[in-house]
Amino acid sequence: MASRVLRPADYATYALLLLGATAMLLPFAWMLSTSLKSGQAIFVMPPQLVPEEPTLDNYTRIFGTMPMGQFLINSIFVSVVSTAIMVLNCAMAGYAFARIKFPGREIIFYAYLATLMIPQQVTLVPLFVLMTWLDWGNTYQALILPSSFGAFGTFLLRQFYLKLPREVEEAAFMDGAGYVRIFFTIGLQLARPAIATLAVFSFMASWNAFLWPLIITSNQSMMTLPVGLSFLNGRYGTDWSVLMAGAVIGTLPIIAVYVFAQKYIIQGLATTGLK
Amino acid sequence: MDGVTGRGKYLALAVLLLPSLIGMGAFYILPVISSLVLSFSKWDLLTPIQWIGIGNYVRAVSDPAVQQALRNTLTFILGYLPAVVSIGLGIALLLNRRLKGRTIFRAIYFVPVVTSWVAVSLVWKWLLNPQYGLINWLLSLIGIQGPGWLFDPSWAMSGVILATIWKDIGFVTVIYLAGLQEIPENLIEASEIDGANAWQKFWSITWPLLAPTTFFVTTISLISSFQVFDQVFIMTNGGPVGSTTTMVQLIYKNAFGYGQMGYASAISWVLFALIFTVTLAQNILQKRMDRSDG
């Protein structure tokens, strides 16, 4: 299909796709460009997409006045740990729901599914009360634990195991292994495609999470990048070149992950979204 | 495979299922129940809790702020939903022509989806700046004097909608692309042999067969329309004069601004009721259409 002769309709398609792609990328280009301009250059009309005298001043300023490095570390730590917990507990529970028969299994599983119907905002106040009561405000566990469990992941893994033929596991069973050993030696490896999808979604959700971290952190040393950027927005409300430098710092890591994991993200979304 | 004895089975459940049960119980199920209980109370976290029956719900129904948030949500849905679905579908159709470079285009359209809302909101706030923003400058090139966007009560929501469409198009596109893959090639080929043009092919084959995808996309987008928060919090903080205030913002403000935990919980259940009703209506509608087709 790649080698066929291009028809007029194909040129029109390309033209439209290019126009759309420009609209998608222009805000990023504008963000990067503004972040490299001096305070005055951003008000020059007509706007320059390529800065005449590019400068890294805004980046030095932002790292000098805000603990951006700390925000970055917090975001990475929180996202990685909550993704790891999410993947492990969802795979274990998904395996248990798919393979072990026990009384009440259906009811518990439907209770899980029911949580999918309820918007997260419903749990905000009680979660905040719980964290205050535990004295967990401004702690990693408060940032990590509430986003480390979920019915979606459990459901995804359960469906995966249900479709998986049992032959391999049967053999291990004959050798006298129990469910736990079979899960850790065979089950976990077999579920790699589903785990990869869940890991990517969980990481992105955690990395971009805003409302909960906003509520539970007030101390700058505990803020994640989105909350830090929002704090920056409050302080430098009109200093666009500094704000855009912050936006670039907040955007680059996730785009790097995206370039690396693009296949899993798009295929995962396409396959899990519809089933 | 059920040869494992009772004891071994429950030991396995304790290891495999218990962590998830504890987590889901502590961070989902218990908070959901507590939230419902709290919604019948008046509580500022400091003084003793007071039980006020359905007082919070009565108040929510007549609260001008809630009414305004609902009106704003409706405006948002009307501006956002048809645009994001039709543009997303349009791009999916173009990408589905399987020309060279489609994966690169698909990847580009998806970049805003993975970017954090906070960063996106900052960029759009600057893009929509009335004097120095790129958008109004581009408009001036074609002789249009751009509006005050986020500073103008009658334009602020349009700015928020524009940013949200931009961010979500890639998501809709990818879901539609998956839906398009499911359409059997021979159906399209058969209609080509019958001499159908592209327009007829779309309306007689593609669009009806995409119905499940369209329902899925509209349901997801509707649900997210009721939950708008991040972009509004950064871009306008609900203003000017409340023109972009949303339900989630009211929950946030009442709970963490005014210390009204009970009232905030009640608003969150109103939000749930709205989302539940809309999802239910969508499902009923879909079933009815399935039946009339089959």
C-alpha cells in the first residue's frame, strides 16, 4: 500500500493531516519558544516562533526559586511506586478472581466493578479525613496509596487470565505447586502484555494526577510536578517565560516515556477501551 | 485445577487477594460509604459533627452556585462533545486510509493526551492571552479582532472548551481507529462494486457499524465533562464572575476552602447522580437502537 501511486484524494488527506498535526504541535512549539525568551521578547509583535536571542535564564530562575528538582523527584518516586503496587496487587487479585473458586467471589467482584461507576470526587472528603486522622498529610504514603488500587486493573488482569489456557499451570499443579507459587513463577510472566498496558496507564494517571496531590500536600518539599506548577502559576501568574519553562520541565519526562512506550499506550487503549 | 485443599486455597487467597481487598476497602469502598453518610451531616472537621438529614441536598438544589455550575457544564458539553467526537472521527477516517506515515501522525495527535493538564492549561492560558497570545495574533492575520477569552465572562468557557478539545482529540481518534479496524473490508469492497461513492459508503456502512464506538466515546466524554477541574482551576479558577465554575470545583471549594465537609460530600453525590443518569440513559438508548437494527 505504501508503494501505490498517490491520487488527488491522497494529497488532500495529507494536507488535512498536516494541518491537524501543526495544530497539535504548535502549542508545544510555542511553549518551548516562550521558555527560551527573555522577559521582554515575549511581548514583541508579531510573535517570533524562533527566539532571536535564546536564553536559558528562565530555567535557572525557576530552579533557583522553586524546588523543581524536588518536584521532579517526588513525581518520579510517587508514580513509580504506585505503579509497582498497582500492577502487583491487580495481577494477584486478577489471578485469584480468575482461578480460585471461593464463596462470595461474585459478590466481591461486583463490588469492585461498582466502584468504577462512582466518580473519584465522591471519595475526596473521606480520604482527606482519613489521611488527617492518620496524620498522613504531606507524606509519600498519602500521595501513593489511594492511587495504587483499582477495579480497572483488577478487571483487566482477571479477563486476561480467564482467556489464558490453563495447560501450563496444570502441569505445575501436578508437580504439587500451590496457587501462590504458580502465580509468581508462571502467572506473572504470562500476563506481561496486560501488565505492560496497566503499568503504562497507571504511571500516566499517577504522573498527571492533580486534584488529590493538591489537597494532600501543602509543603513544597512534598509537592509533585503538577501541584508545583500550579503553585508556580499562583506566584508568577503573568511571567509567561518562567511559566512556560515550568511547563516544559513538566512535559518533557512524560513525552520521553510516551516515545518509549507509545506502542503499549495506543494499543492498550484501543484494546481495553472497547472490551 | 481445584485439587488444592481448603486450607491451601484460603492461604493462597490471603496472599493473593487480601492486599487488594484491604486497599480497595480502605481507599474506595469505605470512603464511598463514609461520603454518603457525611452527606447527611454538617461538619467542619473541628467542631462535633451534626446530623441534618437531607438538609445538604435541599440546599444544593437551591444553591445558585450549583445551578451556575450545572449551566456551565451544559455549555461545556454543547461546545465540547460534538466537536471532539466529529473532529476525532474525521482524523480517524483520514488515518484509516492507510497512507505512508500514518503511525507518525497518529503518534502526534496523541501527544496532548499524555501531557499533564496543568502544563497544558498553562500553555493555553498563554496562547489565549488577549494581547500577546498566539491565537489572537493568528486571528488578526485573517482580519478578526480576537476576544478577551479567559478575561471575558462570555468567552472564557469557549477558551476552556478549545483547550479541552485540543487535548482530547487524540483519544477519540485512537478509539475510532480501533473501531474502524473491526469493520470487515469485504463490506466496503462490496459497496464499491455497487458503485457507492465515499459519502454513501460512510453513511450506509461505516457510520452504522461504528455505532458501538460512538456510544463508547460519547459516554466517556460525557462523564469527563461532568468532572472538569484541572484546566479550569489553572486557567480561570472558575471565573470571571463564575462563568467557568464546575461541579468538582464546588466540591473542592466547599470542602477545602470553606470547611463544609458535609455539603461538599452531598454535592459529590449530586454529581454521581447526574453521571449515573446520563450513563443509564445512554445505555438504554443504545439497547433500543441495537434492537431496531437487528
